[in-house]
Amino acid sequence: MKKAAIYCRVSTLDQEQEGTSLLSQREACEKFAKEHGYDVPDGFCFIETYSGLSLDRPKLNELRDVIRDGAIDTVIAYALDRVSRDPVYFILLQEEMERSGIDLQLVTEDVDTSDMGKLISYIRGFSAKLEAQKIKERTMRGQKERAKAGKFPSGWRGRLFGYDYIPGKGVGEGVRYINEELAEWVRQIYNWYVTEDIGIERIAFRLNELGVPTPSGGNLWNASTVSCILQNRSYIGETYAFTQTHGNLPKSSNRSTKTKTKKVIKKPREEWIEIPNATPPIIDRNLFDLVQIKLKRNKERSRRNKKYQYLLSNHIKCQRCGRPYWGYLSRGKWKDKTYLTRYYRCAGKLRRISPVQCNNHNINADEIEKLLWQEVDKIMSHPQMVLSELERRKYDRNQETRLTKELQQIDNRLRVLDRDQQGLLQWAIKGFPEEAIVKENEKMNQERSRLRDRRSDLEKLVVDAKQHQFGLEDIERCCELIRNNMKNCTYEEMRLVLEALQLEIWVDGEEVSLTGAIPISVDGIVSNRVE
């Protein structure tokens, strides 16, 4: 009995427009094989969803390997356009089979291998290619019209952190709706970045420690995810489609892949199509613009300061105006020699940041970094002090449990109040005195107000307790790192230590104070006025 391989193919487009499903193709091919006396060995049924305009298809490549090995006598496909929608590719495949002595059988038509038959196949294939292009064009046109009508195009990802997406084409479908629970975290990310002036990596660190669910459903937040959220214009209600296309990168001589590598090409802004009202805003436009300015500024600073590292970046702040201290390089000349000195200065000194310049002092970077690290070394050399702090944090963990339990009790009571207040409607229906109903309603509203105030206070206390406890393991690791390798810590390791200790340095003239996971004091730091 002759051996045969079956090849079935659809593209997503084919399934939607023509209904030629993979299952129906396979059943028809298997029936054809049985009726014509072909044996199809296990593993010789090649099925894929891929464009028929491409010759480089995963399953087709596997089939071509089988053809070259001479392991079969016949290839069975449902129709000519299932093998290829490009007439040139179809003829190439047909001739490849002929050279290997393998027949091509189609369920819906006969295959003529004569020159005239190949010409006819070419013409039919060319028609199939034109039809595929027409289908693609119609689909693209429909997707653009759908976008202009305020709905996400079919097949586009509408899911975005902070929203629920309802797919479909009906009323109220194909758009995003705010998920208030997640949206609150989006607002928090923006506020942290602007008001607390913490970096993107530190925001990711904080989100992980607070157990905030990630957009992808994975385990951890990372800086790139936070960065995408901070730059996504959908959060101010602007949603665009068709912002990019794909092209081929030239094949590299040292690349082992058989095909050209695809690259994403961003389209000009005028070619974008806005999807109106598809995404309700979560973030105020002014706040979003402030974030973009800061992102751009930090990018420039990062590029400028790459050669000169600033250990306390994002850790040192102004006590007078609350703004962060930024690292900058001062150039001075003496006796025809140029001297470079690193400083930290308040961002409020810059006119582009504040029209009223802050008068706080500049801090010599070398001095404060050296003194701070000496204090860290000193505190870590007294393990008993560290252990006492760790014990206090373990107590905070128990406190968090107690606070969370009280929060649950308040939520339960609020639900009871809602139910009781709905019961007042029944009182009114049954003719209870209006005065009694109004009095009871006011009493419930007052209790609800007290409970909500207490709930707000408890939520802040829970966050504080979590922030106290989430450094436990980090502090323990830092103690070990510093004790064993204090003199040889790299810049990255020193940054990790500062993050774990949650150090914040506050500058007020020549007075410097620190807050953090473990009490540290820094005395004798001399500020320098450099205008």
C-alpha cells in the first residue's frame, strides 16, 4: 500500500470568511486516502494555521523534509489554494514533489502535471492570490471602520491593566471599562512617580512587596512594565489603532535562520487611527504630562550621568521644599587645570522646575556618600541593634494581621448598614412616621461616615505595617553581604543595600537627617554653596 502525507492549512482569515476549517479538510483528506488505497502513517498529517501567501511555514517545512527524504509516495491536500495562494510557490512545490517522484493529489480537483496543466494551475493560483489580497483589504477596511466607530478592531488586544475589556461587536462590547480596584493602583503608580519622586525600579519593588497583581498574571512586576504604564496614553482616554507595521530586517551573514527577521516599524502619527471613547480616562492629563516631562528628564540625566555615578540618586531630598536632590557635575579651573566635582543639589534651584528658587544648600557627593557608607558599616557591625529592629518588624507583622481583621469587621458592618438602609424603604411603604425614618437614616449615615474615616486610617496603617515588614529578608541579606564584603561592595550592591534599608536623606541647610528601616545618623556633613 502506498504511503501518503496529508497537508491541511487555513489562515484566521480563511476560517472566518470561507469556513474551510482544519477539521473538515482533514476529514475530507482522510476519506480520500481511504477511498484511493493510501496509508497515512502516524505523524504524517501536517496541519497548521498560516498564511498561504508565505512559503516559509512550520508544518509545510516539515512536510518538505519528508518529501526530500522520500518517505512517502503522495501528498494529499484539500484544494490548490490550501497548498499555496501564491501561484509561483505552488509551481515550485509541485516541481519539488515531481523531482522526488511524489504525486500531489487534491480532494476537490484533479492535478494536471503537463505544461498546459501547470499554466492553468498558475492562472488559477494567481486568481486565488488576488482573492486573498481582496479579502485582506476588505478585512483591513472593516477593521478601520470599526476603530473609527469607537470599538477595538477584531483580533486586537483590548486588555489593559486597570480596565476590564468586553470583546464583541454588540452594544457595549468591544470597549474598555474601568476596574476601580486595579485603576487605583494605576493612580498610585503615577502619584508615587511624581509626588514621592521614586524611580521606576523602586515602584516595581514596592508593588511586588505589596502583592499587587501584575498585568500579565505573572509573579513579579518589573521596571519595563511600570514604564509602559507611565507612558500609555490610553490612561488619559486616548486610544489609537494601526500605529505600527511590520517589515523585514536584512538577513545577516552570521544569522543561522533561513528567513528574514521581522521588525516592528512605527507609522507616522498622521496614519494612526483614533478609537474614540474606547477607553475611559483614569489619569488626569496634567498629571500625565508631568510624568512625561520627568521621564524625558530622567532619561537625559541617566545618559549624562552614566560616566559619573550618583549613589544616593532617589534617596536624598530637600527638607525645605520637599523636592529631590539631583546629581550634577561642577567644572572648575585653577592654574589652567580643569577640576570636576560631583554634587547633589535641590531640584527647586532650577527655574524650569520652580519659578521661586529653593535656597537650600548643595551637598558634596563624595563627602556625603563616604560618611553615609561609614555609618551603614558601623550600624551593621552591631548585630544586636539590627536584631532588635528585626524583632520590632516581626511585631509589625502581627499588627498588620490585627489591622486587617479590623478592616474586615468594618466592611461587614458597612454591608449591614447598606442592608438596613434599604429596609427603611419598606418602613416608608408601610407608613411609618416620616420623622422616625429621617432620624434613623441620619443615624446610619453618621455611623457610615465614622466607619469610613476609620477604614481610611486603617488602610494607611496597614500600608505602613507592610512597608515595615517587607524589608525583613532584604535587611538580613544586606547584613550578611556587608559583613562579609563591606570593603569590596560594587556600586550595584551598594544601591541594593540602600534600597533594602529604605534610606531617605533629608537636607536642611547644613543639617542632614535620615529615615529608614534601621536608625542611622550622619553628623558632620559639610554643604558647599555652588551656584
